[in-house]
Amino acid sequence: MFHDRREAGARLALALERFRTDDVVVLGLPRGGVPVAFEVATALHAPLDVILVRKLGLPFQHELAMGAIGEDGVRVLNDEVCRSAQVTDEEIERVEASERVELTRRATLFRSRVPRLELDGRTALIVDDGIATGSTARAACQVARAHGARRIVLAAPVAPLETERRFAGVVDELVTLDTPSGFLAVGQFYVDFTQVSDDTVLELLERARRATAPAAAGDPDDPPLVSADVEIPSGAVVLHGHLEVPEQPLGLVAFAHGSGSSRHSPRNRYVASVLNEAGIGTLLFDLLTPDEELERANVFDVELLSARLVDATRWARNQVPVTDLPVGYFGASTGAAAALWAAAEPDNDIAAVVSRGGRPDLADRRLGTVHAPTLLIVGGYDDVVLRLNRGAAALLPCEHEVVVVPGATHLFEEPGTLRQAADLAAGWFRRHLGGPALPAQQ
């Protein structure tokens, strides 16, 4: 079960990490597939678009597709179906004319605000909230191919067992998280399967376009939203990161990832997107260079990692979009120890710290001097780490809480658990960065 489309998208993104390339375009199927596709595009830092298609059903059996139509006059016919059903050209024309009315309506609505992205020579990553009969998804794949896509990848959180067989020869690759037996409808696998509106689709498309657009220049007193890859000097090395700043930000949160992870961590990127929606800027960056990561001891060198975090904080405080904003730290696993160690540095002035599945015990020598309000989030099934967090909390002199997310293991992979952790983090940061509390989650 998925809690909602947003959680399904975050989990699907983990399975699609290998598609993080410059030539990928994520395409959501309106309308239910777009919230899922938005999470995938955000995690992969890829452009997002919708693929507008209409299935051409047989005149006397509408569910059976004889073809599909797409934007710019694209029409794809299944000659075998048309021949076996003995459909005439006139019948095809009548069905197409009827379906093109709705296609034109959607194209007029969406394209007036979000121009279509070119697919020629690129990988089309087509995403839906689930695959039932597969007729619409098949049409989308055919239309994407007709628009010049070099490679077609179809992805959905859930699909029937026979989906791979159905799409053999239609897609280059199929990615699903689950293919359960007893598949009746996509909605049975969601707790919240609320209908998605056209306005929601437009909002997500526009947010995605802003997130992947180059940073814009403007009035420094009213800085625009910033979404930019950045380079951060730290001693003799340069660290690579991504800075995301919403309009009128409450503050900035720098992320310290755990061992074996990077700025591309889908989990941290998901949490960052939740913070961005809550009006908080985020800085995700690599604490080590690729060469340094080869030395395993560096991954657990909390003092080195915290020094990099302090350098990144100083760098951020010199950037016009976030100058003078309060700064918080979000740490996962060993990164939580680095965040607490850095927060204890004199004159660093950190407003709040949040740890997710962290190892604060690795910073035990500094815990007694941490004054930033600290939230320790731990999975209910992460027994060893939970004990370590409770022991570390006893050493903290600052305001602190240990919050247990029921049913979660160390990586918060279970349905709804990562979302709960992200919401807890957003609430803690808004409280301590000076913003109003978030409304309670339904």
C-alpha cells in the first residue's frame, strides 16, 4: 500500500536512480500520474512534462485500442487490430475527431502556461500512478516514440503481473515496484487516491519548470526562486552541491548525508522538497570529493565531515539569496553526528538540528556543548539506533526531542514513514527558524 501518490513517487524514484542523465525527460500521464512523476523528476533533477494522448478505441469496443493520437497531429495506428476488426478509414476518422476534441482542450489548457518539451533523441521516462489495462500507457509510449524519443522507459508504482508481457516490444524498459496478484484497480493500492485536478497538474508542472530553470537575476531586495548547482570551496578542495531557495524563504537547511550517500540521495532530496514547500531553502552537497570517498576512513571521520559542513555554512552565508537567513542542519546516519559536531562549533550560530536515523553517539564528545534545538527522528523498528539516540539525547543540554516513527526501519522505506519524517523535520525547522507552524496533516 502507498499512502498517496507523493509517497509512491518518492519510492519509485529510488528505483529510477540509474536514469539520472542529462537526456531524460520525465513525462507524467494526466492527471493521476503527474504527482508521481513530479516526485520522480524532483529526485532525478530532471525536467518534467505531461504527455497528452488519447486512446483510439474501436467503434464497437472502446476499451480495445486500435491506436492513439498525440499533440502536433501525431497519430499511431495498430494495423493488426484495424485489419482484424475490419475498421474502415471513415470509422477511424470519426473516432479520431471525437478524441481530438478532448486532446485539444487539454493541450490548450496546459500548453498556454507550460510549453511542450522536445523529446527528439532523448529518453522519455513515462510515469503513471499505476497500470491497469495499460491502454493509455501504451498510447503514451507510442506517441513519445513518434515525437522522436530515442528510448522509452515506462514506470509505475504498481501493475498487474502480466504487464511485462503486454509491453514487450513497446518499451525499452519497464520499471514497477510491485506486481501483486488479485489486481482489480490502481486505487486499491493507495490509502489516499483523491482525484487530481487540472489546477494541481498545472501547479506541479510550473513548480518543476522553476526548479530546473537557471537561477534568474533580479532585485537583490526581492530575490527570485533559486535552483542552481553550486561549487563550495573547502580548503584545498571544491565540493559540489545544489542550492534550492523558494521565494521569501524562512531560512536555509544544509544537509549532511550518511556514509555511502551523496547530494543525489533520493531520500534527502525528498525531504528537501518537503522543506522547500514549507518555505525553507536547502543546500545538498557532497561532504567528500570522489577521490576522498575511496578512502573508507574518511566516510566516518566526523571531525572532517563537520569541518566541511562549517565551510559550506560560511559559503552559504555569503550568497545573496540566503545572506542573513537563519541556518539549520539536517543529518542522516553518520551525517547527523557531523551536523551536531558542527552545530557545537563556537560562533557557528545554528538555529536548529534534525537527525533522521542518525548516529548522534558518534559526536558524544561535543553533545554537551550543542545549544541548537535538536530533533532526533528514529524508526520504531530501528532498535539499536533508537537506544543510541536516547543515550545521546540525555547528554544534550539544549531543547531536544526524540520522536519515534512507528513501523519504520533504518532507511524509512516503509509506506508513509519517510513522509512522516519529512513533515516532522519541516515542522521543527519552521518553529525554530521563525516561521508559523505548519497546519496539521490529515
